Amino acid sequence: MPDFVDQVVLHIKAGDGGHGCASVHREKFKPLGGPDGGNGGRGGDVILEVDANTATLLDYHRRPHRRADNGKQGQGSNRDGANGADVVLPVPDGTVVKDAETGEILVDMIGAGTRYVIAEGGHGGLGNAALASAKRKAPGFALLGEPGDELDVMLEMKSVADVALVGFPSAGKSSLIAALSAARPKIADYPFTTLIPNLGVVTAGDTIFTVADVPGLIPGASEGKGLGHEFLRHVERCNTLVHVIDCATMEPGRDPISDYEAIEAELKAYGRLEDRPRLAVLNKADVPDARELAEIVRPMLEERGLRVFAISAATHEGLKELTYAMGEMVAAARKAAPVAEPTRLVIKPKQLGDTGFAVRRVNDNTFQVTGAKPERWIRQTDFTNDEAVGYLADRLERLGVEEELTKAGAKAGAEVIIGSMENGYIFDWQPTLNAEAVHQGPRGSDNRLG
């Protein structure tokens, strides 16, 4: 099980709204007590919130399915159902939220305390007490609760650490982060011991920063070789790069300069990393041959504009100077970075004259109705209750759907689809269903529906 996760797919389900209750008040000596069915409770929302104490997405890797509570059903005696509890999911600052299917960025979570409702709970259905009117005094039906939003999102940390240690496998990156901080990564003498970043917190005077031990890179990493795309993605989210170069390697065809140039070539091929400040670390200086080699290659690297430090992660030689040099670079990068503004959620008002729905002619005898209101009303309707279906017809008529269908050329018996073409509700349109007169018959019935 990994100890650090910076990208995860989260399966989210908001709570469903509770159904309304169809009930008639019953009391001795009160034969006409009237409707007293309560409303259903609202389903719980799923909310993302930036938490300063959260540094990884590991918890969502272990439990990727998150669900809010459903609203409770309404009851008689005008008792409304309880609302479902919201689920608040803490995420690190700088988390990017994307649609898992399309990759579209939904929101960039910046600033502690920033909240975003990623899945909205369904509205509770109205009970028959709330549906009563002068024309329909004792409704024999109630509205159903709406289902809550359900979606898959990808959470991706935009910034992993301040400093990334990059280099070939077995260059000593894990040993270095263990020497610099309290991190205790797995260390072994074989390539790709590290497969996920190890994070450590380092203090250099007044500067406190995080260092990421990025898994080793090899030639071809920018093309995906050796999980290169995954590893370079971690590098992209760090502000400062430190080349860790193995001066004691015995592999044929490798030397410090060729290692540095190979890693730089992969970083350049990957792109988006040209502006990151860099320094070079010549590791394993405690080995006599490695120390001599470090003195030879130091001026070559300095000619390339790098600050160079010969260190030994094993004996801690040169670590103090390296720590303060990294602290200076981190402080400079933080000072130059623009101030991150908290995420602002923009609420756009509905356009004037917007009817809230649209009618489209699909073919000679088929029409499609789309819009938030008619589609929501469809979900709220109990189609086993004729009176509820008649109430839906009245709502659609008041909204103007009947008029627009007539303008579009719909005739009696035309096929009308409300919603999407794949999952919409299909009706045989009968204009006679919609008139101003009341068509209520016995409770739960409508004399327009034979």
C-alpha cells in the first residue's frame, strides 16, 4: 500500500431526496381532516474543502467510493423527513478537480477553507399537504424525491513539494532525503526501489520546505519508458529541481556528465520545466574514487550555470551547505511566485426571457423537450398514480410546453420525449389533457386518464 498519492479517481454519490407523504388527517369526529402528508428531506451534498492539514490523497486511494446520506421520507401529521447529512472531503491546497471521463477542469481548489459542492443532493418530494390548493383540496399523491448527483472525478495535486530530487535509479535520492529529514523511505541497492514520491520536511534557518524523492528516471522517460510519464508528472509539481548524480556508479557507459545530460534531455523533452531553478549534487563523496571524480566534473557542471555540492548521504558530509542552498532557492521561488487567490465561485443569473426549456422537432412525429424544470418534474412524478400524472400535465401546461409543442407542429398522438434521447421519458401527446378546468376524480385518479 503506498504512503503517498497525488492523483486519484473518486466515485461520488450525493444523497437522494426523501419521498413526500400522501396522508389524510384522521381524528375522531373529524371526517374531513384534510391532507397532512409531510415533505421528504433533502439528500446530503458531497463537498470538497481545502484543509491545511491534508498533504496527500492517500485516504481516497484506499476508499475511493464516497456517498452522502439520503433524505428521510415525509410522514403523516405534517412531519417532514430529516435532511441527509452532508459529506465534507478534505483535500490539499492546490488540488485540481477534473471530470474523470472528459478531463475537463471543474475547479482549482486554492486557499484554506475553500469549499466546492461537487455533488448536490436531491430535493425532497413535496407531501400532499404542500400540494393542496383551492382547486385540489385533498391530493391523493405526493412528489417523489429526486436522485442525488452521481459522478466520477479525478483529484490531482498541483504541487507535491518545494524541491524535487531527480536522477538515475540508485543515485542515492532516498538516502539523501532520509539524511535531510525525518522521512524513512525504503532504501535498497537495486533500481526502482522507489516507485512513489517520498516526502520529507527540511528546515534551513527560517525557511521550512518540503523535499520529494522522485522515483528514478531513465533515458526515454519522456516517452513513458520506465513509468516515465508518471514520474515526470511528480517533477512537474515541484518548484525547484536538484540533480542527484551518482559519482560511484560502476555501470559501463555512465559518468556524472552523461547522467546529468540524459536527465536534462528527458526534462526538456517532457516540457514545462525550463523555468525551474536547478542545482547539482555529486553524491557518494565518501568513496575515494567518487571524491576524485567529483572534483573533476565540478567545473564542468559549474560551466553549465549550476551550483554544485559534493556530499555524502551516508556520512552527512556537505549536507548543511546543501540544505541552506536549497532553502535560498525555495525562498526566492516563493517570493517570485504570484499570490494565489482563493477560488471564487461565479454564480450566473438566468438570462431574461429564458423559459427554462426548449422544444426540438426530431422528425415528422417526434419532438424532444429539454430543460431543468420539465426534467426535474418528470423525476418527481409517480407514474403509477394517475392523479400525479395529471398534476404533471398541468405543470407542463402552465410552463408553456403545450403551447411550444403546438407552435412546433405537434399533433395529437405525437411522440414527445422529455429529457435526453437515450434516457428520456416518452409520451403520446394528447392536447386534451391540458385545460383550465379541474379534472380531479376520486383520490389518486384523474378522469382525463382512462
